[in-house]
Amino acid sequence: MNIEKEIIDLQNQMEKDKEFFWNNPEEGLKEIKTSAYIKKRLQEMGYTDINDSIYETGIIATSHGKEEKPCILFRSDIDAVKMDENGRMKHTCGHDAHMTILLSLAKLIMNNKDKIKGTVKLLFEPDEEGNGGAYKMIQNGALDNVDEAYAIHVWSELKEGTVSIREGAVMASTDPFEITVTGRGGHAAMPEKCIDTIYIANEIGKMVKEMAKIDVENDDKIILGITAINAGNNNNVIPDRAYLKGIFRSFNNEIRDKVKKELKEKVENKAKELGGVAELKFIGNYPATINSKNEARKLKKLFENIADNIDTEYQTMCSEDFSYFLRNVPGAMILVGCSKGTYYPQHNENFSCGMKSILIGTQCFFEIVKTELF
Ligand SMILES: [Zn+2]
Ligand SMILES: [Zn+2]
């Protein structure tokens, strides 16, 4: 690991920031204390252009350099993870580390203000785990004038000291869906008078499973399956309706569009074929997170001196709404390894991210600023 002194010097403050966020985990769109703390810290540093009305608890702080261009955006998510049905919140996705990194970058930008040519936007996004703040912030103008966008996710599947920067798809799209199947209920002793909803639901489940492609490489992979079936509750009644839930994930946004259309058509046709009616609805969606090739290549070179180990292959079926930024401008999602000792996955009760990953993440972001804007 290779971290410059200017960043090492911020470590005390990093620990304070991280501790505050860790002790105040808040649900998406309710990040009141978190957002107020970020704003206060930015003001202390001397930021005057702070937009806190872009979307709910989101914040964009802008640093204006000698010239307007280029304009580079750095993003941190700010929400915690809901850990149980009682709504207990905890930072088990590392967003506390992301905020600490972005505040450290904010300080470095202020320290080097007279060297910076272009514009830097520091974007703090609410509700990443929920309905996705990214899309709403972009709709409200977060990407106006922005030339490139970068985000970091600290990542438990990669060892502490590793930085992963992949050309192309790094995270999958996610499209959860619900299906309502309607048949004609009646006495189980007279199935010929009924349209068997449960049978139709089963046939749909089987068909959906067959559409999945999991034994293929990267971009062609299609995760598709039914994850819940609810229907009936009696031995001698064929129910009127069945309710199914399922998930679709893919690394390729063109394949995604095609499969979504196909899935809806096939499911609805299958029910029709068997005498019933099915309606499939997609409920929320994130596209695949695709790093632009040039930027990813450039970053790989930049980060070689920082990390103990650079990875260029890793990708995950997890999803991230930073994908919306990368659909609009070039840039990258950088994964900073944070696993040490026993492996605990993201969202696990015991997940944590240490200071080494925060230092590396900060150096990665600062390296981009120095290269693009000094
Ligand atoms: Zn998460
Ligand atoms: Zn996350």
C-alpha cells in the first residue's frame, strides 16, 4: 500500500467521521443526522456551494476551480442496511466508509484549491439500498455539465489491499418482478370445472427456470427464477389466484431489455395457453453497472502504485444504482477490498471495513483528481 503523507495526516479525522456514521445508521430517505453531519463538515472545510435540496437527504457540494472544465463527479451513498423486521439499522454495506472517503477527498480538494483547474462535484446519495436515490438525483440535474463520474464500493469479496477495476460490466442489473395468476377456483373434487391456478403457476415457474442461463460466461449470464409462490390454503379448494415473486439479473443492458420483454410475453402467453390469465409487473429496477473502457484502463495504471494488488476481472451479481450515472457519462465503479481474517459478506451482521481500505479508497479518488484536474 502506498499512501501519501497528506492523506495519512487526515487519519484522525477519518476515524471521527467513520465513528459518527457507524454510530448513526439511518434508513434510506431518513438519513437526517447523517446528512446534517455531512453538511456541517463541508461548511467547516469552507465549501460554500452546497446544494441540499437536490433530492430528499441528498447533498451535492461543488468546488469551482480556475476553469469550469472538466467537471468530475465523485459519489458516496449514505444509507444503512435494515437488518431485521424491527427495522434495526446497521452500516453493513460499508456506506459509512464511502462517506468518510468522500469527506476526506473534500478536504484534500480544499487543501489543493489553487492547483485545481476544473470543477469537482461531491455527491452524497440517499436510499441506495431502497428505491435508489441515483435516478432521482440525476432527474433533478445532478449530472448537468458533468464529464466523468466515479464511485467506490468497499467490497468484502476482495482482500484488504486489493483494488478492482474492470473494463465493462462490474455489477449486474436487477429487475424484481411479481406475477398474479388468475384461474377459476372451485371444488378440488371437480377439477374439470376449474381452471387450475396452481398448475399454471407451477408451469410458469418451470418455464422461467428454463430461461435462465447460469453456466455461461460473464455477459451472457442470465439469473432468472421464481423466489416466492403464494396460493391456496386448503386441501379441497382450487384457489382463484396465485401470487409469484421472482428476480432477474444480467450483466448486459441490451440482453436485459430483450429478456424483460420476452419474460413478460412468455409468462402471460403460458397462462393464456392453459386457460388462465397472468400479469407480470416489474417492481423497481437497476441497470447493470458498466465501467467505460478508456476510464477503467486509465485507472488501472493510476492505481497500480496505490494498491498491494490490482484486479481487473472481478464482477458480481450484486447491483448498484451508480449504474444510472454510468449510463449517462463515462466513469467507473471502483471496488476496494476490505476483507481480512474471517470472511463476512456484505449485509452480514459482522461485516466491517477497516482504516486501510478507507486510506486506499481516498488515495484512489485523489489520484483521479490529481491526474484529471491539476
Ligand atoms: Zn448493500
Ligand atoms: Zn452498498
